[in-house]
Amino acid sequence: LGLEVEYIVGYSKGNDFIPGETPKQADHAWNSVKIDSSYYLVDTTWGAGGCNGDNYKKYFNDFYFCPDPERFIRSHLPVEKKWQIVSDNINLEDFSNSLFLSSSFEKNGFKSIVPDYSIIKSEGISKITINHDSLNTNYAILTDLNYINEEGTYIEQNNSYFYNKYEGKIEISIITNYKGEYILKLFGGVSTLKTCPFLAVYKIICTKDSELPIGFPTIYKLYAISDIELIEPLHTPLKKGNFVNFKVTTKTFKNLYVSVSKKLYRKLDKDEDGTFIANSVYIFGNQVKLCTFRDSSYKTILEYTTINDPQMKEEPTFPKRYL
């Protein structure tokens, strides 16, 4: 084509990248192309597809054809500094500690993420905020959180994340109950997507053990496609025999109920500000759900786990009714 093309060797980050680990050697190559006296970067390898395990799948990804160098350098660090083409050059250590954002991040409407570095230090709960370019709150987030034990084995952590959505913003909370290192992968996009693309990966270093391990409610599909904001109770498990207050804001649902053990449905009332409230809900049984009533049945939005109160001699129940 008569274009001036250079072959560039460097370091790369893929979906299996471990934050903070410095690559020992260059493992990838890409190109620069000179067009109208300006240099542009091109990675035809990653732009043609990728691997899922041992299987290669072809798919065209235009992100890797003339990307913004400031974004490209998050995953591609050339051995020769001149091919960084950024305002401030970075070294290999900076590259290892910078946050890896996948090409799907912008493609799915996300604009920025905080923190914008790959290693988070936490005492139990970490906060991540993602901004997107829409007033639509129809965004879903999934996480994969694994604790790394002394043998280097990854142990999946359940009920470890929760998020509330606002116009243009998603606030994610991550719980790490035990001292040590965790690998957190974020997935997300508009909730109508058939798949949830990989977005970013963090390493979380938790500095202390939790006195009482806690988690978050399990999220159902109705939560992902709504504007609901859960104010309380935010943590789970709930202790059986206790009275719990529920407080929720939403414009998506016209009614909300707390379901206990599939038997009792306690309706939440609206206050003057339009907030749904149910005070002193008695917790018993193993299933506590936040539901809405539509299409002649109760639909689950969130589900809590419950535990026995160690001070109680027997599991609480409602009184029996005699006729």
C-alpha cells in the first residue's frame, strides 16, 4: 500500500494478567503505521480474535486499529520508548501496576473507573465507581473474586459484591473477609446483552480478618434491569429471631414486598419522599427475599442468607394458629 510500517516488540496484558506482576520478557508484537506524517498503532493479532482456553475464536475488534495511545499502553508496552506515543512515558513497573481495561470497556458505554490503578489495599470493604455515558440505569455488573491461599490456590468467594446504580454512575462494593490477597475480575454491560464482557482486573490486598464474616444479598435479573437502590439492610447474613428494617428507593417497581420462608409477604410502604420502607420485619426461616408482585405472582429481586443467633436455643417461628 506504500505505507511506512514498523514492527514493534513489547509486553502485553491479557485476561489472565495478574496485577502487580512484572513481565520477565517481551511476549508480543504489533505495528506502527505512518499516515499523513502521523504514527498510528495497530495490533492485527488481537484485532482478529482471541483465545477462550485452548480454543481460538475469530472476531473482528476495531479497537486495535489506530487506538488512542493512552488507552493502548494499558495493555501494550513497547520495548523501545519512542513507540509509546504518549505524553508521559512509563516504565515496566508502572505498566505492571496500571489498571488493565479491556477493549470492551468503552465499547459498552463505560467512560472511566475509580480507582484507576490495579492494586487496592482494604480493611474489609473496597469501593469501585464506574461512570458510563448514558442516563440509562440498565447496566449489569458481575464479578469473579478469588482468595489466594498459602498454596497459591484460588478459592472463589460467594456473595462478595453488590452495586447500586445512579444516572451515569455505578458504585460497586467488594467484601474481603480474610487477610491476604484476592484477584477481582469485573464484567459488565447493558443488561440486554447476551454475554457480560470482561472489563477490568484488580488485586485486592486485605490487611485484616473480619470479626464476623459478612456478604451481600444475591442479585437477580430484575435487579440488574432496574434503577433500584438498596439502602438497608445492605449486608447478609441476617440473624434469625431479629427484627430488621428495610429501606429501598426505585422508580422501576410500583410495589415491593419482603418474603420470609416463602410464606409471609410483608408490603413495603412509601414515605413522603417516595422511599419504600418496612420497619421491624421479623426474620425467621432460611429464605428472605425482596420481591415485586407482577403478572399474578411474586418475582424475586434480591435474596438474603440467614443464620441462627448463637444465643437462641431453638430456631424462631411464627405462632401456630388454631381453628
